[in-house]
Amino acid sequence: MSTSPRSVRSNPMTLNMANGSNEVDVALTAMQYLPIPVLVLNSLKTVVLANGSFGRLVAESKNAEQGDSQTVSESLLGQTLSQIGMPGV
């Protein structure tokens, strides 16, 4: 049994990804919505990527104080652990 394109679009359990999306894009999108905080650091221990859960854990109050509309990853990008409130880690 095959499903028509119309039924796929109306199914709330279907994620409609743009044509040409690759596996990395799908993985990064999925990671963004994980309920577990994820923080990715480079070799210099600066932030490369942070998901929404990490933002709620660490940076939400900082962004609210600044009135910033950036995403968590954008606001934390390039900062060190001590700059985001995690000294000595």
C-alpha cells in the first residue's frame, strides 16, 4: 500500500524537509529539539553548537536580560565555558 503525496503532507507525524536536505541537516535539526541539553565544544573549549535544552539550562535568562532574538547556538557561539557561566569545567 502506497501513500499519496497529499496524505503524507496532511499527516502530523511527517516532517516535511526541503528537497535536497542531507542527513547532516536532519541530524542537526533533530538534535536541536532533544530534551537533553547538548553542548558541542571545539579543541579550544569554545562553543560550536548548543541545543534549545542547553539554552534553557544556561543561557535563557541571559538572552531574556538582553532582549536578544538570537538562537541559543548563535548567542553562545565562540564563547568559552567560563563566559557562559561554567568555570572550572
